[in-house]
Amino acid sequence: MKFLCVECDQVMEFSERTVPGDGTMAAVFRCPACAREMALLTNPMETRMVSDLGIRVGGRTVPAEPMELVRSTLETGGDAFAEDPPATPGTVRWSDPARERLQSVPSFVRGMVKRIYGEWAVERGIAEITPELMDRARAELGLEGM
Amino acid sequence: MTRRIRTYREVTDPAGEDVVAQVVAQRGRVDARLARIGRVVLVASGKGGVGKSAVTANLAAALAARGLAVGALDADLHGPSLARMLGARGPLLMGSNGVRPAAGAGGVRVMSMDLLLEADDAPVRWRGETADRGVLERSALRELLADTAWGELDALLVDLPPGTDRIERALELVPEPSVVLVVTTPSVAAGGVVARSLRALATAGAPVGLVANMSHFACPSCGEVEPLWSGDAVEDLARRTGTAVWAGIPFEPALAAETDAGRPPGGSSAGPPSPAGRAIDALAERVAGLPRRPGSGEAADP
């Protein structure tokens, strides 16, 4: 799928993606020459089709997580995955409020989300994750709704 | 005047090609896993109920008993049974290099949807409406193969669900298997369905071996082996399709019960010699003798 700005004969570039939570998706593309923007709106079926292929429209902001499709779409999966103890030094603590906030994440992706935040914190030498740091990580990593 | 708009193929700018890059990356993850696996054996059949999973579990146990590093992937997403037959349990550990497979009988590394379900009797149900179930299942199977940290393996056995279309899908994922073991029973009805699978495999050019499961009945009291079916439908099928018969495994109640209980005896090395055990041992020897896939190293880190 490519978007061409007819006026400029330029391929439009992906700009941002919005997932409102009702199964639909909006992806904004921008012409690099004239800055004109257009939005690709997909219905739940189309959004799901792309998701089932393991594809992110506009590219990925974070690398694919192991079994992310199975973990996020298997309804009858319980807490099937446990975190492997970190093999490298550099562990991170979770403050009680951050831990509480993590509980609001659906159980089937909680482990994955925790790991993403943890790796983000370790990379920056952060010893303890707080809700404020979770906000910062979410903005940097583009983790909508996590 | 009609405007001249460049066509899709004329637009060669890299922007917008991220989808292609993502698909290439997915394939790359599969290839990276396969590169560390010496032999990939697909266990398939056009027909259900012929004992594919039991053959897979016992073959895996027999290969492991020979000292090989063995993995077993249950590709039957909706009717998984391999983990139970191999006595493997969750939870699965999420490591930095992927999901660690569960340990099954004889140290066989197991991955199955069974291990992801909240209860033994929980059905496999997906969230939300999916436009095409086949797309979802393909992606899920790709993840089970590519995102499992198998490590170095001498052999990976892939237990496929019944259906010729499933064999074709598996060949998209593993284009060059070491062999496809097509399991059948000596029933004429099963043979007719399995013949379609063999034809599809011949078209794909995949190496094939027939496994006649439940070919005979081994009496637990006297050890006498009697035919379970009249006629010789498997030999007939082999002749008609030009396929070699790799094994004829008699039905043996004790072996079936042990396999059901998650303790597949594998070959006869795990217990007193029996006709079924000897047949499985011979099959394991043949699989172990298959050449390693080009580029795969010797297994080193079990």
C-alpha cells in the first residue's frame, strides 16, 4: 500500500497512528513536499486483518515481542507466561503505585508490558519505576493505552 | 484530459515499503530459528484420528533416548494434545531470546497451544472477530515456531493438524523439510484421503515417508501380532503413489496407555522390547540418519 500526492507526484510518508480502542484505526500520511495530510481509516475487520498478519501500519516503534499476536489475541489464555529471571545484572524495582498501575493492564499482555518498561528503565540506568516514569516511557516508546 | 498518475509499480520510493520490511523480518526470524535445527520432520496426514500425535510423541521420545536434542512443535492449534502426551506443563518462561519451550519426556523441548490455555479443558478461542481465520492461524503458527527459543536441535518434529491444506501451509513455513512423515492406517478409507496428501506433496517435491500406524494388533498376553485390517491398503497406497513405507507400528494397548498418560515409551530402550517399540526405534534410527540441513551446526547446548 502506497499513498501518492497527486499534486506533487511524491510518495506520502507515514506520520502518526491512532488506535481509539473501538477496533478501528486511523493512520495519517503526509506529503513531504507540500505537507498535505490524509488519514487512512480502517474498520474493525480491516484493522484486524492487518493485525493478524503481525503487521503495524506505518512501521514499528518497538521491536516485535515474542508471540505478541498469540498472547494478545488468545482469549482463553491465562497467565501462561512467567518472566524469566534477568540473565544480566541491572534489575529494576517497581514502586507500589507503579505496581498498582500495572495491574490495570490486561493480564495477557502484562508480562510483556512489564518487560518493555523494565528494559527501558535498565537502558537508562533507572533503579525504580514510578507512574511518572511509566508516562515518560509510554511517550518515548509510543505505547498507546499501556 | 486524463491525468497521468504513476502506478504502484512505478512508485519505487522506499517510503511506504515498511510493510514489506516487516514481512521480510518475520521470515528472517523463522529462518534464524531453522538455521540452528539439524532436521525438521513434519508429521502429517490428510486424515484425522490416525495417531499423528502419538507417533510424534513416541518418535520424539525415541530420538531423545538416543541422545539427540529434540524439539516438538504442536501445529494443531485447535486440537492440541502433544504437550499432554509428552508430559509437558506450563507456565512458559519468557526469555530475552524468545519463549522457552516446556520440558517434556526425555527432555524433549515442547511448544503447544496446550501450554497457553488457562485450563486443560479450555477451548482455543480468539478475541474479537477475525476477517480470515486462516491468516490468524498462519501467523500464530509462525510465532510458535519462530518465537520459541529452541536452541540448537538435532531434530524438530512438527505435528500437523489433519488436512492436505495444512500440509501445504506448513511447507510455506518450512519450505525444505528433511522429510514429511505421512501417517495413515491400513483402512481403505484413510488411504484414499491420504493419497490426496501424497499427491500434493509430490507436486511440492517434498521428501515423503509413509508410516502405517495401528498396522497390526500386538496382544499384551501372548505377544502375538495379528492384522487389524483385512487386505494391505498401505502397501497398495505405497505402490500406487511410489512412496516408501518408513514404518509399520502395531497397536499396543500398553504403549497407547503410557502415551495418553504423558509417558511415551518411545522405542524399546525405555522398557522391555515390544513390536511397537521396535518399530518406533527403527523409525527413529531412520530419522536420526537423515542428513543435517545445510548450514545447521551440531547440537551443542541442550
